[in-house]
Amino acid sequence: MSGILNGVTLVLAIPAAAAALLGVLPGYRLSARLNMLASLLTFLAALSLFVAHPTVNAYFLIDDLNIVFIVLNTFVGFTTSVFSASYIGHELETGRLTPAYLRFYHAMYQVMMFGMNLALIANNIGLMWVAIELATLATVVMVGIYRTHEALEAAWKYFILASVGIAFALFGTILVYMAAQPAVGEGLQAMTWTVLVARVAGFDPALLNVAFVFLFLGYGTKVGLAPLHAWLPDAHAEGPTPISAVLSGLLLNVALYAILRFKMLMTANPLAIAPGPLMVTAGLISVLFAAFMLYRRRDIKRLFAYSSIEHMGIIVFAFGMGGPLANFAGLLQMTMHSLTKSAIFFTVGHVAQVKGTQRISEISGLTESHPMLGWSLVLGVIAIAGLPPLGIFMSEFLIVSSTFAREPLLAVALVLGLLVAFGALMLRVQGFAFGEPTGSTQPVRASYVPIFAHLALVLAAGLYLPPLLVAWFQHVAQMLG
Amino acid sequence: MHGLAFDIAHLLAGGLVLVSFMLLYQDRLYALLNVYAFHAVVLSLSVGWQAYIQDAPHLYITALIALVFKAIVIPVVLHRMIVQLGIHREIETVTSIGPVMLVGIGLVGLSMAVMLRVTTDASLIAREDLAFALSVLLLGLLIMVTRRNAVGQVVGFMSLENGLVLAATGAKGMPLVVEISVAFSVLIAFIVIGIFLFRIRERFDTVDIRALDRFRGDRR
């Protein structure tokens, strides 16, 4: 693996080329297949990064931390494209989307994948910012694609809030450059992350502190931390379900990744404030807030969107606590949440299509009318609520136990949030799965492969983590400090 | 930094803050757009001056983008849009002008207090620029929260973004400034197209975003 065609360029070039191609190709079947193929190839290119570490340069960086994110990103991107093919086919039949919109949809899907991969690979904090903006714009357009009242409102709200978040993040980025400039000198070097982290000890801590506050607020808006989460439930509920799956499973992670990079910068400077307490507070508020909000949801996709806020809160909390164990648990939680939540959205997408509604009160008795979908949903909710033996139980257990050892009071608050959320999810899933079936009982042509692939991985991780993965995560946890 | 060069940079950056205040109390859409165009012209002058004193020719591109795109194209497009949508009435602000101006003054004071304190190592001109930029940014946010009209919000966002460009050019030798200003222009173009393409008026009979609130999913 050398020259131009290495894993890094492929991970970027495939989605970019596919986006251009999908933008001009007519025909839904062809583009859906091409979308799948491109996502699969991107995933394979991402896997190749494990064997061949391309060299670091001023623009691109591959280290053990972002490989985890890139592989997860491209994997869920691929499975979502498989789900999307069957989901979108149904939308076309019911006339909610027209072929012209579909062409646009597929092109935007690849643009979004390109933006997210670029953000993860970028070694330059300015480039990372541009990439996250690109991915955001692509998702905004897709959230509004149905052009209903609700979809437009959701897209507009997402747009305005995300733009303000992006603006804050840019101001923070500029401040980091200002802090780096006296120590590193002018030009590209002072925005290159590897250079920054190596020489951050000589930066002005006061400026770095202010910069981190802006970066945390800005990217935190995109992570969906309460009280900056207002866009998240609307965007999840009103867009096409494949987009809800990638928003929850991927885009939130990408923004989190940006925060982690800057956190590493902060911890490397001995005089700067510790970012931990800020993250712990924001995480805890999100967990508690979202847990209570879960009870009042009436829309099934909104319900799981609030559950995403809760889980992002747990993850940010874990990374905020820091230390090898909590970081390890945070990484695991993030991986498990991406897999589980996207599987849930795949199921919910099919459920909403067959029942013709997203209202919680109008969906019940799924295990009777559609056993496969019903039980997948039950399994998914059990996983996301954190019951053993699934993966999330293990990561949440690690987070709670490591917190108890260090800050018992915080652990109590966290456990309260987890229990409240657990109660809400169990309450709702009973309604969905059991009781008198409502609505259509027509058989559904669902794509079960992505759902089961995700849930099988989550189950496998709960039962047995391969030593190689454990060693990898432990190493990354050390890096995060 | 020579006296005159610094004074002019200071004048232009400070001017941007003042024009932000002017945006704050405009209660007619046309006037708002005209003042915004003026805001963009001041920004473009300020960036151009920075390009000259920093000897950084690529910043002239940013200045040109600001002049052509933000001071001419966007206001003209929005102007035509307002005519087509027939919404050239008065716009109401959420609160009355007096308190909003006081809050604005408070925000400028806050950004001075924060930025001047943490940038003691930086050059004088960069310090001033950053402090003014943060003021413009916060005032832009204030404009956004005090408007209920989608066009008004967009203008607030665009003025906020001008503050970011000011900060980016003030940070001496910052790479990617041109790329970032292009990326932001794309973002703004998206928003403006968004208003039109989504045809907020056609759907809602108004661009008053309070109408959007009705469609909150949980209240259906």
C-alpha cells in the first residue's frame, strides 16, 4: 500500500466519486445498489487502515483513536445504505418521495459520508471544522426532504442551531490558533493537530481555556448535549429513518470525536483548566434531563432520539471522568450505542412504514402482527436500556463502577438517570410489542440483515470481547488520558 | 505596529461593532438589509486593510468575497425575495429597542473583559480584533434571538459570521482563511436558498417563524 491509493485517500475518494456519480445517474434501483456498493468499498478501505498505517502529514492523520471511529463510521454507513435501499423503495411506492428527490438523496448520503470521514481523518483543526460543516449541511437537506410542515420546521431549527454551534466552534478554532501562534509560529503548522499536541505545554493557558469553552459549546451542540439539544429530536423524527440512524449512530460521534481531540490538547497543557468537570456536568445534565423527558414522548422516533441524548450524555460523562477504565468504558459505550441505536432505527423505520404512523399510542402488538420486527425491537430496546447480557450493560456497568470508586455522589446521580430511563423504555416497549395488534397486519418486506448484524455484534460484545479489541481500546484509553 | 496602520485597523473593526448595533434596532426589513450590506462593506474594508498591513495577498480574496457576495449579491437576492413574498412590512422585535441595546452594550463589555484579559501575549492589533470579533458574534446572536422573522434571523446569522471572518483575518498568518470564508458563503447561500426553496411562505403563509412552532411534533 503506497503512493496515492492508500486507505486514507480511498476512504475519502470513494464517497466523493460516488456522490458525483449518484448525482447524475437516473433510476432508483441502480442508485440504491451503487450507494450500497460505494459504502461497502469505503468500509473495506477503512478496514485496510488496520494493516497499513499511512504516514501522517499536515492534512491527514491516522492513529489508533480515529481508526476506531472511521471503521465504526463506515460500517454503520454501509449497513444503513442496505437498510436505506429497502426503506426508500417503500417511500417511492407510497409516493412520499419522487425519483428526482431520490437522486438527490443518494448523492447527499455520500456527501455526508465524505464529510464525516474527512472530519475523522483531518489532522488540521480548520479542515476538521470545514468537514463537520459539510456533513451537517448534507444532513440538514436530507432532514427536510419530505417537505412537510414538520420536516421543514425540523430542518430549519436544525439549520439555525447547528449553524450557531458551528460558528462557536470556528471561533474556538481561531482562538486555538492564536494560542499556538507564539509557540509554533505562523502558518499551517499552528493548526496541525499533531504539532499542537506535541507543543501545547508552551501555549498560553488562559486563551486555551476560553477556546475550549467555545469548542465545547459549539461541537457540544452537534453532540446534542442538553440544553443545546433542541434540534435533535425534531431532526430525528421528521427526516427519513435512514438519516435518523446515521445522525444518532454517526454524526453525534463525529462531533464527540472533535471534542475528544481538543480535550487531549487541554490535558496536555499543565496550566489549562481540566476539561473533565465541564464534560461530566454537561453529560450528567443530559442524562437526567433526557431520562425524564422519555416519559412524555408520543412519537416513536422522538422517543429514541431522546434516548440518544441520554446515551451521548453517558458517553461524555465517561470521557469527562477520564482515566483508563472510564475512557475504555466510554469508547465501548459509544461503539455499542452506535450499533444498537441504528438497529433500533432500522426496525422503527419498517414499523412506521407498515403501520403508517409514528405515534406511540397507535403502535401495539407488534410481536403478534409482525413477529420478526416486534422481537427485534424488543431486543434492541433491551440492549439500549442496558440489560445484561448485551454490550451496553457491560459498558454502563464499567462506567458506574469506576465512578463509584472515585466520586460516589456522581455515580448515584448517574444511576438515578439510568434507572429512570430504563423505566421509561420498558414501559414503552411493552406497549409496542404486546397487547392487541393495531393498524395494518400486512406482511412487510423488511431488510433484516442489517438489524440482526448489529444486534448480533452487540450481543457478542456483551458475552465476549476479543482480547485484540480490548488491547486496542485500552491503548486508546491511555491516549485519551 | 505603526500608529496609523493600527488606528485604521482599529477604526474599521470598531466600525463593524457599531454597525452591528445599527442592525440591532432596525425594524424594517429593507433597512435591515441595507445596513447589513453596509456591515459587509465595512468588513471587506477591514479585511482588505489587514491584507495590506500583514502583507497577506490571499486575504484580498476574502475581502473580495465579502464585498461581492455579502455586500451585493445576498442583499439583492434577499431584497427581491422580500418583494416576491410580499413581506415588506414592519418587523416586530421580541422586546423593545431600549433593553435590547442595553443588553448589547453589556455583551460588548463582556467580550472586552474576556478577550483582553486572556490575550495578553498576542499583538495589540490581534487583541483588539478578537475582542471586537467576539462582540460582533455576540451581537449577531442577540439579533437572532430578538427577531421572529426568518429573514431577520438570517441577517443576524450573517452578521455573526462577519465577526468570525474578522477574527480569522486578525489572527496573523492563519491558514485556510479563504477556504473557511468560502465554506461560510456556501452555508449562507444554502440558508438563503433554503428560505426560498423550502418556500416557507408558500407552506405557512408567513415567514414569521412563530408559525413554525405550531408544528412541534409532540403537540400534534
